[in-house]
Amino acid sequence: MQEAFQMSKMITGAWISQMVYVTAKLKLADLVAAQPRTAEELAGLTDTQPDTMSRLLRALASVEIFAENKDSQFEPTPLSEILRSDIPSSQWALAIMMGEEHYRCWGELMYSLETGKKSFDKLYGQPIFEYLGENPEAAKVFDAAMTSVHGRESIPMATAYDFSQFNSMVDIGGGNGSLLSTILGVHESVKGAIYDLPSVINRTQTSLSASPVADRIELLPGNFFESAPAGFDCYLMRHIIHDWTDEECGLILQNCHSAMPDDAKLLIAESVIPAGNEPFFGKLLDLTMMLIPGGKERTEEEYRTLLSENGFELTQVVSTETEVSFVEAMKV
Ligand SMILES: C[S@@+](CC[C@H](N)C(=O)[O-])C[C@H]1O[C@@H](n2cnc3c(N)ncnc32)[C@H](O)[C@@H]1O
């Protein structure tokens, strides 16, 4: 019986995920945080139906997202607060991205199993990063979702590795700059640069404008399949290598290799898959990599091989308090 209960929770997991998605899309958590509201009020504010809204809110309250008071108003809870769009550590953008593109791609898991191809490309007709380049609204959500899902890794990462050994570092595919600005906030003598696609660098400029370390960050537009910027002490890539096949990673690594001084360090920050059966978020994220960008999560041995095939030697793996580790490498 215990197993049947556990399995039925797994089977119906997508119900709750879609409830969370519509809650985020309609910004219900923001509305309820401003003041307790009835289902009728929330329906009026979101252009939805009072009856359906009332049933959604009852279901949400049953999983501790909002709590109904004796006046039939819905009040915030710790779980609804984290879904607000306007707070640090917000999970709002992640809920939107997972409920839209990711939900559709997971619906085509069988297609990817049968063909070995990315379901994203089948559904959207182009690869994810091209799609984001052409869809500014989805791109904004993607940038914010990266902070939702990876933002909590940044402080433990900034302190787990000794970045003060470097004068300069470049975050390859650094996106919205949240990791680099956290590292430079902790290590005040280091100067940094973000290298990303031109359309992303325009957005990075806006997202970094209020950062206290913005004057130590250079923004470098470019394509890591064509080149990497030369002359930095450290080449950092967080959640980049997992997006690509071994062949594509080879191109990125060879471009870094050509640009790096001989004593520079390469730091790949990823969820390094452990052996065994234990739960590990990276084992699930690996399937998202399969469906959407077409990459994979790797074991330490797979990183060692990938690096040595592209002119690097893996020097150490430094773990952090999160699932993400630094795979450090140097040119051979
Ligand atoms: C999964 S996100 C990771 C972002 C960031 N490193 C982080 O950890 O939050 C992948 C990043 O790679 C960038 N990217 C994708 N293709 C690229 C290319 N060809 N050249 C440079 N950057 C690219 C994307 O724009 C995006 O910012």
C-alpha cells in the first residue's frame, strides 16, 4: 500500500506542477501578498472565472500554497511567498519556464527515447538558444529562471573555491552575470568578464546595472563555438558543458584552450554524477538536457576523458555545499 501511495503521488506530480505554473503565470502570490483576497476578487483581478478560481485555490491550499481564512480570503504561506515574482530567491520564473516549454518537451520524452533527438527542436522548430534569441519574453524568463534554479548555488560556490588566486576571470556563457557578480563580491581583488551571445550581453548589461561590482565586470559579446576571449587567469563555465554533446563540447574546450595562457585554469561547474542509486537532482536534470539543449550530465570519469581528448588534464574536483562541483583543469 505504501508503494501504491508513493507511486500515485509520482504519477499525478504533473497536476501540482501545472497548478504552480498557473499560479505563477497569473501572479496570484503577488496579489495575495499585497492583501488577503477572496476567490472572486482574484478571479476579477486575473480575468478568470470565479468558480474555477475558487477550485484552484482550494487545491492550492491543500498543498500549503495559500491558506484560506474564516472570511473566505486566501492568505500567504511560506510556499506562496517563494512564488512571488519580486523577491530574492524567487521561484516565479522557474515555475513559468517549467510550466511552458519544459512541460511540452517532457510530454515528448518517448519521442527522444525512440529517436535519440531533442524534443525541443521537434516542437519549436529550432534549437533552444536560437529560439531564445528570437523570443525576448521567453529569454527574459529564461534568464530569471537560471537565477531561480542556480542562484542558490552562487554563494556556496564563491566560497568553496579560492578565486583570490586570480587577477582576472571570464565567465564563459555567464548569462545574466549573477554568479560572476557574487564571486567578485566575495573576492574584491579579482576583475571579471562575461562572455555570451550578443543578444544575451545586451540583457546582461541591464541586469548588472545595479550591481555594486559592475565596474569590475567587462561585457564581451561572442560565440563560444567560434572563439573565446584571450588572456584571463581563469575560464569559468557553469552549466554550459552539460548543454552540449561531446563533439560540441570539444569545440568549446578547444576555443578556450587556444585563448588561455599556459598557466590559466579552466573551471567547469556542473552536477558531477555520482555512482550508485542514491537520489541526486543531476540525474533528473540530465533528462532535461537530453530533451532540450541535447547535452548530458557527466561522471567524473567522463569529464576526465572529455578534457584529455581536448588538450586538458583534470587537476581536481572541488565539491561545494550544493550538488554542483568545480571540475578544475589545466592545459597539458
Ligand atoms: C544554461 S545557461 C547558464 C548560464 C549561467 N552560466 C548560469 O550558470 O546561470 C547557458 C548559457 O550559455 C549561453 N550560450 C549558449 N550558446 C552560446 C554560444 N554559442 N556562445 C556563447 N554563449 C552561449 C546562453 O546564452 C546562456 O547564458
